[in-house]
Amino acid sequence: LAQGQRVSLPHVHTISSRLPGSPSQLLQSTMRVALIAPICVMAAEPSTGVVLTESKSKVSAKDRMRGSARAGAEIRKSVNGLEDEFNQIKAALMSGKETPEVLGAVGKLANMITLRIEPAIKNGHDQDKILLQAIVSQAEDCDSMEKSTKHDCMDLKDSAEKDHDAFTDCNSNKTSKVAELNDKNATCTRDLESAAESKSRWCGKQAEYPAHIRSNFSSCGIECDFSRYTAAECFKGAVDMVAGLKDHFARQKQMYEANSELCKSAERRYTELQHQCNRHATELKSMDSMCDWHHSEACLEWSSYVNCVTKTLCAAYKSCRDDKDAEYDQAMGQVTELVKDRKNEWTSTQTIKCALMTYKRNKSLEESDLDACGRNIDTEWLDLHKVDMPPRLTCDERATMPEYCSASFVSQISNAAAQAKKHVEG
């Protein structure tokens, strides 16, 4: 049978119309009662493999529905077989015959109803309740998944907001830091200019006091008149003549060393101030990098949050609930038809069971007995109270990127950073 296809089963009135009520309507009198002894083999238990034991089973709803449909088809087949068998012995029952064959057939049909068909109908009824509850539970799992995923999404949002707060604080600190660095830079620039002037002055004097100095002795004109002076006297005269150069070289050496030290000191001071001024720009650049990092992290995490909400969360939840809602509607349609069938099947089996018990009790069966057996059969217990699906959760699909992650905002802070850096660097 195709899934969802119904086999029209006779309810009590249909059975009554099929059961001849007068001798002229009896089955062929020549029918041998013994032919009904090997009655049809029932297959009313639930179909193989699909045993619905609990709503949280790993069996899919579609497998459950297929199993329920197969079980329903088996019950219909069994009840139809039961009706055929009963119709075959009805003439013998209404004639009042009491043979071992008839009594055996009555017992077998009664056992078939009590031991197999009735439990199968009850089990099918229970399975359908489990089927609907299973789908509802799976829909609740969709809700649990949505709540869990939403929690993960909110973690991303919280992280993004923390980084944005850090970015805001960083920018605020940078604004005050820029003012501080501007003051430091102005002082540093003045000191650097002074150091450059000092360096130029002291290192420029190196030209006046070079490392090598030459004295010209060619004009000294030292002569010795040996007719008048001894060699010792001539040497003494020469020594006296150059004695003044001794102090001259000492003064030159002292001035050279003093100017050399002042030049070196001026160069060291200039270099130190250069590094100090450069550190101001480096410090601002470092702050720019830190602020940019917090901004980048905030935007990346917010982007992950938007994707989490609009794609992972909402799309997955919508897909999950769409599937479960469709399964639920399909299952409700199938179960509704199965309930109708089971009521007819229960009415048929209880009518036949009553007729068999009446025959066993009275040793005969009348048309009025059949009518009485078909009245007031309770089938309300087979009604399935609708199990409502949980209401859908509201999913925020409107999550968008914040303004501070827009291209215009990024351009604005980049330009501001460039201007600040330019000002500090002078």
C-alpha cells in the first residue's frame, strides 16, 4: 500500500449487510465448514524494525510514520480476513449446528481477536500517540538548540561590545595623550634646536684647534759664532729661543681636548633628544595600533555575531522547525485516517467477538443478536487528543553591523590618526 492510502473497512453496518440474515441469503449450504479450519495467519503486530518506545528515540519521524502505516495496513488486512472467515461460518452459526469443526473455528477466531487483533489495535493506537509526542519533543529540541546557539551568539556580541568599549577608551586616552605629546614635542623641538646649535658651535671649533698642528721654525734664524761662544752657549741660546713654544703647545693641546669633549657632549645630547622626540611619534603609533586592534576585533566579533544570528541561528532554527512542523502535519493527517480505520476495525472485531460469544453461550445466533452486538460499541478511547506543537520562538533576523564598523567610520578614524601623527611628528 502506498503511504497514506486507505483501505475501506466495513463498520458494524457494513458487516451486518455482509452477513446474510435470512435462509435465502445464506452462503451455499453445501459449503463444508471444515474448509474454514485453517484460518488466515494474522500479521497484526507492528511492522518489523520500527518499535516506538519513547519520544526521544533516535528513530526518525518519517520512519515512525512508515512503521505506523505498515502496522495499520497489516491490521486492516487481518480484520478483512477475520470478516471473511466469520462470514464463511455465519450460516453454520445461525443454523445452530454444533460440530467440532464449528466449535474449533469459533475458538480460533475468538483467540485471534483477543490475542492478536485487539492488542495490535491498542498498540497501534499507542504508537500513534508516541509518534506525535516524538515530533513535539524533536520540535522542543529545535527550541533548545536555538536557545543554546543564541547563547553562543550573545557571547560573540558581548565580546564585540567589550572590544568596542576598549576601543572607545583607547581613542579617548589617545586624544588626551596627543595633547600631552604635543606639549612634550614642542619642548623637545626647542631643546633639539638648542642642542643642534651647541653641537654646531663646539664641533665647529675643531677647525680652529685641529688634531694636527705644525709650527714653522724656519724663521728662527739660530746661528752660533764659535769664535765668540762655546757650543754649550750656542745650544743654550737656541733653547732659550724656543722656550716659549713649550707653553704654546700645552695651551693648544688643552684647548683641543676641551673643545673635543664639548663637541662630543653636544653630539650625545643631540642624539638623545632626537631619540626622545622620535619616541613620541612611536608612542602615538603604538597607541594607534592598539586602538586599531580593538576596533578590528570588535568588528570581526560583531560580524561573527551577525552571521551567527542571521545564518547559523535563525536559518538553522527555521529549517529545523519547518521540518518538524511539516512532519507533524503529515503525521496528524495519517493518524487522523488511522483513527477512523481503527474505530471501524474495533467495531468490526467487537461485533464478531460478541457474535462468537453469543453463539458459544446460546448454541445459536440470530440476526437480532448481530444487531445487538453492533450497538453501543465504545470507540471513544481510540480518539487521539491533539498534542500541540510548541510555539515558534522569535528569531532576531535583523542583526546588522554597527555604525562604527562602517567604511566611512573607519576612514574617519584613519584620517584623524594620520593628522595626529603628522602633528606630533612635526
